[in-house]
Amino acid sequence: MRRWTLLLGIVLLVLTLSACVEESDDQLYKVGMLVEGKAEEQPWNIKGYEGLMAIRDDHDVEVYFKEGINTEQDVEKAVNELAQNGVNLIFGHGSTYGRPFVDLATTYPDIHFVYFNGGHHAQNVTSFNFNAHAMGFFAGMIAGGMTDTGHVGIIAAYEWQPELEGYFEGVKHQNPSANVHIDYVNDWNDTGTALDAYQRQRNNQVDVFYPIGDQFSRDVIQQASEDDVYTIGYVNDQSYIDPVNVLTSTVQHIDKLYEMAAWQFNDKRLAGGVYRLGFPDDVISLAPYSKEIPRHFRNTIEHAVKMYKATGLLPNELSVH
């Protein structure tokens, strides 16, 4: 009898363990990330790396981080290496990876590819786009409300950035008589050209600046701090440079977006396509405000953001509905 009881116990244990294995539905095995530059060179890259580390900790999986992946040949080689290592979710940290990922998608049908701010997609290729127009709009509202000279500036990396139009609309909504000065660097990291543009705008009485480039935003803000004029930070909270003159920052929570994508993939809910995310999804926010912004104006901005999150309409759109 004892022998049969022991055998029955072993059988039940095996069946229980088998059931546990079968119940494990996790899709995520290993994760890779490709970036164009070095992680420490840009706030954008730093936040991407932090997102990858969060995925590693959340899911207890191996992760691979590859820097300096700039060409289609680089992407193809890196993806092949990651595939051989058993990676089944690959992030391309920027818009440049869209076309190469789509080209590789059919070759690697068991890998899901994710990249940012592009229009290319496939069944296993997903593009997440930050709603940078709204981000620029709220920065523009703040600039328009805080200028003393009636001249505000935006120093952009490229002409196509959605923040530009948003900034202009936000300034004009808050302060119709304000003048908006625009300069293009045509590079994310060209600090010298950005500082030249800053000086031109300073000579034209600009007293609130919004530098929207990964690397040069920090340098422009540092110079503006020395000149004791206002700025609005970009991508991350840049109040550490000057907690008084940095009025706020438009923060893109790239790390949160990475974690969200990984959970969706793990739960088999991540579909190919192009998706726009922003304030309502809590992946864009305004950093804490400088004490320079009066309480009543701070309340105005906070209400505008709250209404936008609830309705999807910016203040200038609400006024015509």
C-alpha cells in the first residue's frame, strides 16, 4: 500500500509540474536594442538604455545592446547576430530603422521589430510615434506667457520636426503678438551651429528658448543659464542645469514605452502597425515647473494639459468647438 501511495504521489507531482510548464505562456525570450551612437552621448540614447535595463529586470531575460548601428548593412549584420542568440524582440532606437526592419521582417518572421517615429510597418514591425506636436504646443504656451520682450525662439534639429508647428501654435494661442524666431541645425548633435543660432536669436531680443535637439539642447540651456534667460528643456528633465531659468521640460518617457511594448509582446498583444502616443498615454509629460512661473499661469497650463488628456483637443482646438 505504501508503495502504491508513493507512486501515486510521484505521478501527481509530475502532472502538476507539467501543468505549470504548459500554463507558462510567456512570449518574450531575449531582447535586443540597436542605437546609432553611444548610449552616454544623448539623453535619447540614455533613456532607451534605461528602458532596456527595465525590461531585463521586469522579465528576467537576457538583453543585448548594440551601439554604432548606422547603415542597412550594420542593421542586417546585427539582426542576424541577435537572431542566432535567440532574440525574438528587437528595438531600433530611432526612425532610421524603419525601412531596414521592414526589409528584414519576412526573413525573420519569429522576431518582432519595434522602432520609433516612422511610417514603415509590417505584420511583425511596429512603429511608435510620439505626439510631438502637442509637446511643442505646451512648450509654446509657456514661452508665449513668460516672454518679457515679446520674442521667443525655437532651435530645431530638422525642419520636419512636429514640435515646430506645435510651438508656433502654442505661442500664438497664448500671446498672439509674440514673434517666433526659428533656426535649423540640420543635425541632432551639432552644438556649434546650435549656439550660433542661439546667439542670433539673442541679438533679436529672444528671451525664451526651446532647443529641440538631443545633444545640443543641453549646451544651449547652459549658455542661456549664463545669460540669465529662460529655456524649456527637451526629452528629459533638464532643470538640473538651472532650476530657475529652465521653466519646465517636455519629457518623452521612452523607457516607459519600451516597458509597455515588452509587456504587450509578452502577452501576445503587440501588433504590427503605426501608433501615436503622447500625453494621454503618460509617455509624454511636462517636468516640474520653475518657481518663476506664476501660480495662476501654472494652473492654466495644468488645466490645458488635463483637458487635452481627456478630450484629445489642444486649447486652440477646444476654442473652436
